[in-house]
Amino acid sequence: MGALQSSPGRPEYSDLAEKTGFSFEQIGVLHKRFKQLSHNEETLRRDNFNEINDLALNPIRTQIIEAFFDRRNFHQNGEGKVQEIGFEEFVVVMSHFRPPSAHMTEEQRGKTRREKLRFLFNMHDTDNDGIITLEEYRHVVEELLSRSGTLEKETAKCIADAAMLEVASISVGHMEPDEFYEGITFEHFLKLLERFEIESKMTIRFLNMDTTTLCK
Amino acid sequence: MLRCGYALFWLLGSVLLICVVSPVKGEAVVTREGSHLKLSESSHSNESQHGHSFNITGIPIVSFKWHHVETPYLVAFWVLVSFLGKLVIEANHHVTSVIPESALLICFGFILGGMIWAADKVQTFRLTPTVFFFYLLPQVILDAGYHMPNKLFFTNLGGILVHAVIGTCWNAASLGLSLWGCQMGGAMGDLDIGLLQYLLFGSLMAAVDPVAVIAVFEQVHVNDVLFIMVFGESLLNDGVTVVLFNVFDAFVSLGGPKIDAAEIIKGIVSFFVVAFGGSLVGLVFGLLISLLTRCTKNIQIIEPGFIFVLGYLSYLTAEMLSLSAILSIVFCGMCCQKYINANMDENSVQTVRYSMKAFANGSETIIFVFLGISAIDKVIWVWNTGFILLTLLFVLVYRFIGVFFLTWILNRYRLVPLEFVDQVIMSYGGLRGAVAYGLAVMLDENKIKEKNLMVCTTLIVVYFTVILQGITMKPLVMWLKVKRAAVTEVSLLEKLTNKMFNHTLVAIEDISGQIGHNYMRSKWKYFEENWMSWILMKPSARKKQDQVFDVFHQLNLKDAMEYVTEGERRGSLEFVRNENSIIDFKKKSESESFDINNANMSNDHGAMSTTSRDPIPSVSLEMHEQIMKAVREAEAINAHHLLDQHLYKSRKQHRHRFSRSHFDINRDEKEVQEIFQRTMRNRLKSFTSAKMGVKPPKTIVKHTQKEQQQKMPNGKSMDKAKTSYSGDEGSEGDSASGYDQSYMRATYRAGAGIENPAFMPDLDPMDLLQIPPWLGESELDSSMVALSHRAQVDLPRTPSNLRRLAPLRISTRSTDSFTLENIPDTQQMDSDQLQPPPPPPRPPRDDGYV
């Protein structure tokens, strides 16, 4: 029941709005949702996320929830995990999914792209060493395919391996016999997903309207 | 009779000449307009026939019956001419790269029409609405629906619908009203057209034509969103136009004074009923097809037929109920595509795809040619400069205004707004086509005095848009730097990331409590997977539904192909071709099959080199270059090995060539499943074994008895090979198999089966329980060669010189089962490392295998 819970246009909001690019209405809606999730507490914990029903079906639920508690996604150059997040962090993480504005320079576009990809990269790179190792990648792929039901774990592993091999052949090219590929660095990651229109794909529509009552 | 005889003679002689002559014989079949001509013609020929028949006494051995076959003959003949026209046009690439094919086909039609006119002085061939709407249009639309990228379509459905419904109504109304206004203002002289008739004309001109749009946009490759906006609009607005046309047609029949508010409301209601009813009919038929293909397992040969017949029936049913037939067939195709692709046998799916394209492309060709032919007709050319030019102008201008205005509204709600250049292309892509012409011809001359003027104007608009806008489209797209479609070579990583994306987006929407597209999509997907698939899909097909799996499988195939192509390029497979001399032990009678075999192989390789255009440099293959100089033979064997392992084609050959109902012997689901699994495992065997430090299970050689029986004459070469490889464990079999390969293929050609060693059951302990079907078969079927030498002698073994490749493999996508098979146990890997330890570095030449 803090000062944040109030009508749009408050100074607290304008800070956030500037930082994240959301409009006051959107922040208002998100704040409402935040309150709903946290049962009117000031902070959100992992348990709160686990309570979301729709999320239960999501195969990569853990990764996504972790992303909310990852300091790297808070724009603060921090590292490591936190146990609970406040509203500000919540909105900042959400802002990764903001649609790009219509009038952007090439430079800004590149920056947004980088940020979005960084978010994705961080979801893979759990130990934060700047490299997605095979182990990490396998883990993600296994989770990702775990819901499809028809693919066994073994298969998922094979697919992850194949993807990794592919990555290695694309990003490194010729390898000497005694070399080995450690994992995907962020630079490679950028290069690999060059054709991916992430600016437009990794976006969701943040409504100004409140629809929280409709989904639990 | 005589003339007909000449005609037939010419038919065989020269095609183009015939184009001039055969119409004289009575093309009324296609057009129905020229029946009077046909009558006179036939009476004429009757005379000569009588004169002739008097002389005949007794039974004629051969008689010439042109009129007996006239109708189908002419139809078939015109199809042939159109196709030949297309053939000639497509042969000139430098022309088609500048002028779109559709424009060229129309021009070809002009020439043909000119010839006919020169011969007859009357145009006797014409595209009639019946032929067009019943026999030419359905397959084009069905193809469009069947190949529709559903996700893209439904993502942009809002925009498409707005353009298709509101945009089309706007086009129709604005064109009709403006023309009427101009007439009132006296711009067009004295024309007997009322407001309602103008609106009717506007409604038939309003629709963007799917046939024309596909034809032009196919060659331009604009980005997906832009394409689907134009294409989707063109598909859906056909329904709208036909509805509008019918409504206005009814209004015109009713006459001005009788139209009151009630009638107008009825018109609006009928609009929705027709559009939604048509879509509903389509959906029902689509579901019906899906259900049917669930149980067509035993009539695999004709199962593709169901799709076409039911698709056509959905069109006709909608037409019968006076609903929108076009919408019906579109939705039918869209609805069933997923399920029939999963339910049907792979071969049937290919058949459907190909024949769908064949039909669609064929009738598209015919449509354009006949659009051209129809132009050369004195009767329809009623010139009215004001009317024609104003129509052209309004069509173009209002299209621009409509698109820009509607997009402006849409962009306020779109996540990714359509850019300015996209809007320009959308507007400019508003091509009118055969649908407009077909509708114009359907106008009732009694009710609309100026029908010919309208037909003529429609034709001019069609030519203008298809030819002029079609030609300028490509330069415009270049000049405006419209975002082009990405090269669609999906890497596994991208596919996985994409999947990850979708889940992430859904999750974020869930967390933020928004109900957006992703939320809806995930709900729909959930429903679809749990209910629709359950009902409409075969249980066995449900399993194979993963796209990632698909890509993975494709990668496997590509790998194998690359591998072989590369080998072929280096000439390492040459010896296979020269092998005729080596394997002279064969009976002479079989030498023919050898030739076939070899020719076949070279074909295969040709095909492969064209399919595998992979821009990514393959590292392992570079490495091969060095090794291959030294061990070309071993390499070739290897390539064979791999090809067999990954392309299990040999098992897919059809044994019952003469049976009409059995085409493919490979119907065992388990087997197919197993092949999939195994290819997959094999592909990464080296990788995983390196990781886990597990040595692949030792090969157990079975069927020793048969092996001995089969060793036969080429044992010698085997021995030779053995000696040359002596000193390397596990290599003896492969060299033999290199020779056996072609031997086996030869026997296979003679009607036997060949078995693929890659799928021997003892390769994988997990599958030991399953008795592979071919083992059972081989016991029963004595005519069949049970297992190839390779299968028995060498299971995925390899010359151990390949071991050196192993670490390199890690860096490419090529991992094959055999690369690490021979690595001794002592070389176990650290399980955390991605890469097996490097082998002792040996210069490629010093190993003395050769």
C-alpha cells in the first residue's frame, strides 16, 4: 500500500516512465498486476510467480522466473540473483518486451536489439560467465522440449548437441584439431541471430486497459 | 472431313500453325459464343463427308471421326498450347526477370488471339465465366489456401480483414460514385448507365485478384508481412466482391424505385451470411477431409484424390447454397493442411503438394493466355475515352487513398506498424485480374446496355495493372528498398530460439496480466493440441508433430548429402562408375542393370549438388580435401556408408511395381520411427560417446551362414581390400562393402530388396527387443536377398584413419556414428568437455593405406 499505488502522473511514475519508456497508464496497469501478484506486498518472490496458473503449463517457466530475479536484467550492471524484487525491477524487466517506437534511429534500433538479445542470452547463460556452454544449452533445450511429450530426454539432448555443433561451424568455421568450442559468446549470439527480427518479434502489447481481472 | 483430316495432320506437324487452324474447326466448346460458326462449319464438312462416304462400301478399317472427339480434343489442345507458351516464355530468363510471366502470357494470348482472328475474322475463343469459375479458379484458390502460412495469416488477420472488407467496399463505392459524378458532369458523353449500374461496375472492379497478385509477387519476394497483407486481402476480398456484385446485381434487376430500406438491410445481412456461411462450409469440408485421411491407410494410392475432390465439392457446395465459394475453398485448404499433412503418408503428401501446384500453375497459365485471347475481339471494343481513362485513374487513386487511410488507422493498433514504403507497395499491388473480367462477362446485356463498354474497360484495367504495374513492381520494390523476404534457411538454433521466444512471450503476458495475441495463441494451441489433434489426427501422426524434430531430421539428410557431393566433387566416387570392369563377375545379362544403376547414381548426385547449396563452409570437408588425396578409396567407401546410413532411400523403393494398389512396402510405422531415431542417434554418436565415455556396443555378426552364401565371386576383391587395410582394427568390412554396394544395388534392381546396415538391430541395445521387420521378411521371402554384405560384415565400422576426423567433426554439423567408433577405450573423454582429445597428429600422407 505504498505511495506507488495511485493514479498515473505521480512523480514516482515519471521516473519509471523515463527509465523504461512505458506510459503512465501502462505503469499503472502493471502496478495493479504487481499488487495482485504480490498480494499487496512491496516485493515479489518466486513463490508469487509460481502461483500464476497460466504459467504452470509453460515449459521454460523456471528460466523466465529466474530472469526476473537476475540482477543482470535490472540495467544496473549488477550480477547474481536476488530473492525478491520490488516494483521497479519488475517494470524494468518487463520493459525488455516493449515494442520499439515507430521513430527510431538505426543506432537506437541496434541498441534495443542488443538489449533484447542480451536478455535472451542471459536466460541461457545461467552462471554468468559470458558463455553459453553446452551444458547450459542442453539444460534449456531439455526444458523447452519437455512439454512436447513425444520427444524423449535423449532426443532433446541430441538436438541441443546438434544445434551446438551447428553454431560452432557457423561462428568459428575452420577448427584446428586441438581446438574445441567452448560455447556461444554474446558476440556469436548476436551474429547467429542476425536474421532474426528480434526488435519486432520480442515484443508484446502492453495495454493501457486493465485486463487483470480476466486472467488469474 | 477432309479439312479435319488436314487439321489433324497439322496438329501433329506444327503446333503454332494449328493455333490458327484448329479454331476454325469449332471452338465453340470452350466459348459457347461461336456455336453458330460451329454449325456452319460442321454442315460444311458434312457435305464433304457425304460425298466421301458414298464411295465407301463395306466396313471401313479406319475411319476419321473428328466430331466424336472434338470437345475433349480442343480442351486438351488448348491446355497444351498454353503450356507450350509458358515453356517458351520460361526458357527466356532474361525476359522473365524483367517482365513478369503473367504479363508475357497475356501477350502470348494476344498473339494467339490475333491468329485466330486473322483466320476467322471473328473471335471464337473467349474465357467464359462458367469455365473460369468452375474449372479454372477453384484449383488456384485451393492451392493458395492449402499452402497458406497459417500463423502469419492469422497474426495479420485483423489488417487483412479490414482491407478486404472495408477497403473493397470503399473501392467499389468510390469508383461507382465518382464515375457517376463524372457522367453527371458530362465528362463521358452520352452513356446509358444509371447510378446502380455504376455501383455494380464499381463492385466488380473493386477486387484485387489473387491470381494476378500471386503471379507478380511470387517473383518479387517482398517480406512476409507485406506479402500476406496483399495476398490475404486478395483472397478474402474475392468473396466480398462476389457478394457485392450479387447484391448490386439484384438491385439493378429490382430497379431503382423498388429499393427501400428493407432491401438495403437485406443486402447487408446477406453480405455477412454469404461471407461467413462460405467460410463455415469450407471449415466443415476441411474437417471432413482431415477425418477422412485418418482412415485412408489402406488406400494410400488414391488418398490424395480426397483432398482435391472434397476441396472442389466445398467450392461447389458453397456455390450451390449461394454462399461465397472462394472463401469456402480457401478455408477448406487452410483448415485441413495441418492434419492431412500429418495423417497421410509422406508420399501422398508430396503428391498432393505437387499436383496442387501443377493444377494451380496450369490453370493460372490458361487464365492469363485466355485473358489475352479474349482481347482480340471487335465486338467488345467499344471505345469511350472518358469512361476508360477515368476508370483507370479512379481505380489507381482510390486504391492508394483506401490503403493509406486504412493502414493509418491500423497502425495505431499494430505492434509493428506498416511502413510507408510497404503501404506504397500494397497500394501498387492492387492488381485486377480474371475475376473482374469473369464478373464483367456475366453482366446481363438486357439490363445493362453498355455491357460491352464495361467488359472492354475491365480488360483494359486488367491489362494495365497486370502488365504495366507488374513490370514496374520489381524496380519499384528495389528503388524503395522494401524489406525483402529473408532467405528461408532455418538453422536449428534459430528454430529453437524461436520456440523459446514463443514461450517467453506467453509467459510475460501471463505475468503482466495482459491478454494479447500470444495469450490467445497459446490458449488456442492448447485447445488445438488437446482436442482438434486428438480427433483429427492419427495417433501415430500426433507424435511427429514437432518442428524442431523436423529441422533436425533435415539437417541429418543435408549432412549426408553434402558429404557425398563433396566426395563426388573430389572425384572420389569415380571408381564406382568404373567399377563395371572390376566387378566383371556378374552375368552379362545383368550388365544392363549396372548401367542403370550407375546412371541412377550420377543422377542422384546431380540432384544432391543442386539441393545442398549450403553457404556455411563445412569444416570437416575441408579436412577431407587433404585426406582424400591420400585415401580416396577409403573416403568413397565412407561416403557410401554414410549415404546409406542417412538416406534410407533404398528401403523405400517400391517392390510391387505393377500393382496399382501397393506402391510402397515401407509402411511399418515402427520401422520408420526406428529409422528416425537411429539416424538421430548415429548422427551424434561420436559426440555423446565422447561425452559419456561410453564405447558403442560391439558389433555382433549375425547370419554367418548367409554371409557365406553371398560372398560369392567378389570375395577376391574383399580379400584384396582386407590386406590393404590390414593393421587397422575394424576396417576390413568397409572396403568390401564399397564393392558390395554396387553389387547389392544391382541385385536390388533385379527385384530384390536391399537392407540398410545402419539399422541393424544390434547397433543399439535399446532396440534389441524389437525384431526389425526386415529380418522377419528375409526369413519368409526367399526371393529376397536378406542382408547385404555390408550389413553382415561390417556394421558401422570405418577405416580407423577416420578417427583423425573425430575432433574436427565437433566443429561441424557432421557427426557420424562411425567417427568415434574405433577409438579405443583408453581414450575416454572427460565428460565435461565438448570435444574428444585430439588424435596423434599425423600428416595425411604417411599412413600408407594406399
